Amino acid sequence: MDLILEGIIQAFKLLFQGDPEVWRVTGFSLVVSFSATAISLIVGVSVGTVIGLTRFWGRRFLVSLINTGMGAPPVVVGLIVSLFLWRSGPFGIFHLMYTPYAMIIAQFIISLPIIMGFTVASIQQIDPKLRMQITALGASNLQMVRLLLTEARLPLLAAVMAGFGSIISEVGASMMVGGNILGQTRVLTTAIVLENSKGQFGMAIALGIILMILVYLVNLILTVVQQRSKVR
């Protein structure tokens, strides 16, 4: 109990005293996770919309792969990305290992199936009659897709929250491809693991509280946007 209380006190001290390292790690965590979420949002919504609207051979198998990817362990993703980015790997010539770019790639792969799966489910649950009505009114395919995405905006915002939440809090992949290098690739989750291994439980709890506050604030903003969209 004393450790938890010490961690809470230390967390507020770190926040209000403006500890430069804590703010740097927090900012870097946001940059990496926001970048990965933005890229997976673009790719996931685009591909998920195509899968949700079309019928083709092997579609069920592809959807099952996407659903499986939604539960893929981050450490396994980190291992696969490491194998591809390592010196002897296919993309070793780009020297991306232990860089922020490797972390963004890993987090992108983790969040992509989640956003894609939510998108497929969102598109599929729209009444097929709506598509027929839109087409009957003379809308182009692009206009139809835009209208359908507008109709599915609430589940898509939930997809963003789920995708962001899955990567801002993961540690396995970030540690494996980023290396937890001070001043370069250290994020809140890997910093928590480091402080815990050093026996600095107060600092680890403080960083954990900061991470939870951060996740809450981001999801609060997205929830407010989601509920306002629902009212409209």
C-alpha cells in the first residue's frame, strides 16, 4: 500500500514539476502510437471497406485471418518484424532496427487487424437496402463508399480507440524492435519494465499512472466525438 501511495505522489510530482525525461518519453510514446494508428486507420479502413462490400473466393478465410490477427500476441509481432529488419533479414539494408520507425512498423501491424476487423464488421451490418437506395439515386461508387463510412462512423471511432489502446499499452514488440534506448526509443511501457527490473517500484507505478491518465484522456476525447456524432 505504501508503494502505491508513493507511486501516486511521485506521478503528480513528475507531472507538475515538469521532469524533462518523463515528458520526453510521454511525448515520444504519443508520436509513435499516433503515427502507427493513423497509418493503420488509412490502410485498415480502405481494405476493410473493400472486403466488407465485395464478395470473392476465399473471403471467409481472409476475414478469419483478420480476426485471428486481432488477438495476435505483440511479442510474436515483434519477433516477426525483428526477423525482417535484422541485418541478415530481407529489409536489413535499411538499418531500421532499434529506431522509432521499427516501433511504428510493429505497432502498425498490431493495430491494423483490429481496425480492419472493426471496419469489415461495421460495413457488413449496414442494411443492404441502403446501398441499393444510394445506387438508385445515381451516386458513384466513391460517393456510395463515403456515405456508407459516414453511416458507420460510430463503430469506426470505436475501432480507432481499440487500435490506439492496443499499441499505446503494449511492451513486447516495442522492446524487441526498439531496444528501449534512452533518448531514442524509450516509451512509457518499456520505461515501466526497466524501472520495475531495477526495483524502483515507486517510479514504475508513477509511470504506470501517467500512462493510464494518457490513455484515458485520449479515449475521453474520442468518446466525446463519438457521442456527439451519435446525437447528430
